[in-house]
Amino acid sequence: MVTIQVFYKSSGSPVKNATVALGIGFGQTSGQYTDSNGEAHFNVKPQHGKVYVNGSTKKEGYLSGRVVIYV
């Protein structure tokens, strides 16, 4: 499982209701909305990929465990 947690750079507060998707392999996961803690959970194995938040690429690299993104 991979958990993406999204925070605002300016305040450090979690971003609620952001759309998060992962680009892995030759495809993309369906979008998940972040919860009140800014978290979106994906049932995928750790692997190289991209993190998209609201349609923009925010990270590319090895994705495993908890990945924190600042927007």
C-alpha cells in the first residue's frame, strides 16, 4: 500500500478533497480524494511512478509507504 499525504506549503495544513492519482507501469490509477488528514490510499505495491495532484505532476520516483507532497 502507498499513502500520499498532501499539505499546503504556506500553512502546513493538510489539503482536503484534492484529487490524487499515481502513474505506475504503463497506466494510471483512478483518482482518490484526500481525506481530512490530506491522505489518499492506494492498494499498489511499492514501485517507481509519478504522483499527480489535481492533474499536475508533483513527484516522480520510488513510491512506497507514506509519501508527503507539498502544494
